[in-house]
Amino acid sequence: MKPKIFSIAVICLLFISCKKDKSIIVTTDEYHAAIDNVTQIMIHDIFSPPVASRIFVYPNIAAYEIMAQNSKTYVSLQNQLNGLDSIPKLDSNSGVNQPLAALVAHMELSKQLVFSEEIVDKFRDSLYQKWTDENEEEFEISKEYGLKVAERIKKWMGKDNYKETRTMSKFSVYADQAGRWQPTPPAYMDAVEPHWGEIRTLVLDSAAQFKPIPAFAFSLDKKSPFFKEVQEVYDISKEMVKKGDNSEEIKIAQFWDCNPYVSVSQGHMMFAKKKITPGAHWIGIVKIASKKSNADFAKTVFAYTKTSIGIFEGFISCWDEKFKSNVVRPETIINQNIDENWKPLLQTPPFPEYTSGHSVVSTCSAIVLTSVFGDNFSYADDTELQFGLPTRKYASFTDAAKEAAMSRLYGGIHYRAAIINGIAHGNIVGNFIVGKLKMIK
């Protein structure tokens, strides 16, 4: 019996040894889960749309840079993004598992960018334990490289002027300046991120490199272009009410609401109703497209990175215009001049009206996604299921972006010009990014 016991023990030891020598497989689902985890933290922490775009972009860039090292397919973003001149080089014989290092870098930078760090820690630690059990040596080597890259990206990130904008002055509001933005009900919040146009761009030369067509001049003359647009917002809302809650316009508006600042009043209490940001919705679409196309790990990271760059640049360019044109929201003008009891279907976000952020960012995202997955990429968008909204189907990213843009008119929070010119603005920014960035060999 002893020789038999000895043989079994040897077999077990060999099995354990082989298991430890086996390379760790990091799946696309694990990367998607890391992105989803960050999105849920953003909802919990209530980050503004511009700040959320920053939280998405830097961790993805770090992961992409690791995957681009020694790649036969992907090109590094070094010397392509403003200020990014180098990252630690990867020795092809180092034994680093690149997907693992990429996910380590992503999680480390994500933790640096959110408030609820403990949620990132919990997600990270579960993976760290799993990887340690599978192949501790490979995990430690890969982790070390991932953290080195994360530290390099962190230093570059720290020079984007974000910290400086945290201490800049609030946006000044003057009630006697007709046509200028005013805080809106129910919370009457201060304007969000008035200095976002001063954040360092990644691909654009500056926030003001591409400017949209100027907004219509403010006028209360009922025949003026501006007031005709005010009247249109009011008339469309009334028609929607007649159609009822099942109208297609209401469904579209609600699906693309994506307002993290919705305030709900109950008696003397007011609380926030948390939702994802517009950028987070498009990041969700990246996941849908990646899974539908069976994208491998490297392409998945590539898709998230390129799209998050487009979202980030779109917000900087749009916000620069918002606080320069400083256009009043429909709710303010309609309440003062048409119907004091009127409320928009969607709650008005706390920043100036022109141009429409959804229009700019959605159009820019659609152009970038088309460059990755191709035109006429049909898909079912279930991003809003967590908020009780049904799945919507689209024939292409462009069709989805057009619907997202028009949702702002149906929601009563934008004039048509901000949408049409916002789409044009997003087209210019998106095409510039796609044309300038070389990410595929």
C-alpha cells in the first residue's frame, strides 16, 4: 500500500506544479467587470459628466499602453496624446502577462480617481487572490509592471490642470442679464464645472480648436429665431402630453436622460435620484459592441480607450462653448414669458444650454465606435435596464447618436439649434480624433 500512496502523492504534487506553471488567463469579461465596477462607483459618488469622462479615460489609456507594448497590431499613444512622452518599456522576455498587467494598471488608476476606493479594493482583491492561486510568480511580475505604468500615467494625469480647477471661482450669475444662464428648479444648483474648458486636451490642440456656429441672439420678440425655438420646446412638450406616457418621444427622452443630478422633493426633504452620465451610457455601448463582435482582450481595451478619448475631448470642447456662450435654459424663459407652471419632462441639468452635451459627445462617440466596429453595426442597447427602462435597438451607432441628440428637445431641456449645431460640433471633433490618432498598424 505504501508505494501506491507514494504514487498518488507524486501525482498530486505534479498536478499542483503544472497548475502553478500554467499562465493566467485574464478574460474580457473581467475587464468589462472592472469598467462596470467603476461606473457603479460613479453613480454612487455622483460625479458630473465631465469629471466622469476623466475617470474613464486615464485608466483605459494605461491599460491600452500595456497592451500596445511589442504588439503587432496596436500602436502606442506615446507622443500622440498631449504630454504623454513615455511609459516604462516592456521586455518581451520579462514573463509579464500583459492583460493581467493592463487590468492591474486600470484598477490602480481607477482607485486614484474615485471617492469610494474601498469598492475598487474589494473588486481588485478578489482578482488578486484568484491570480495568486493560479500562478503567484507570474502574477507578481505582471503586477509590478502594471503598477509602474499606472504610476507613470498618474504623473502625466496630474498635469492636466484638474487640481487647479478645483480651487477656481464659481460661475457668476447676474439676474439682470437677460438671456444668460440662471440656476433652475428644483435644486437651483451652481453651474457645474465652469472651468472644464481649461483642462488639458488629449488630441485637440485646445478646447477652443473647433467652435460651433454661434447660438441665436437672445430676444423675446416672438418672431425672432431665438423665441421661435423657445416656443417650439413648449409646443412639443404639450403635444407629448396629449400623446400620453407611451409616446415614442417620451420613451426616447427617458432612455437618454443620463442626468446624475436629478433631485426629488418629498415634503420638506430633497434627495438625489442617481443615474449614469452620458459618457457612461456610451461606455456601456462599447461593452455591448465588444461582446457582440467577440472582440479579444486587446481589441476590447482598444475600443474602450479610443471611445473614452472621444468622450473626454467632446466634453472639454463642449464645456468650453457652454460657458462662453452662456445661454439660458428653456425652463427659465418659458416660466418667465409663456407658462409659469411649465416643467420640462426631464430635469434641467445645472449648466448653460449651448451646445447640447449629449449631441456633441454622442456624435463623437458614434464616429469613434464606427471606426472600431464598422458602419451599420446593429445592436440592442440594454444600458438602462438597471433604471427600469427597456432595451432599445439601433441599426448603427450613428442612429443611436441622432436619437440621443433629439432626446434633449423631447426632454424640454435644449433648443433645436443646440442639438443640430451640437451634432455638427461632435462630427468635427470625432472625425479629427479618428483622423489624427494612429492606434492600428
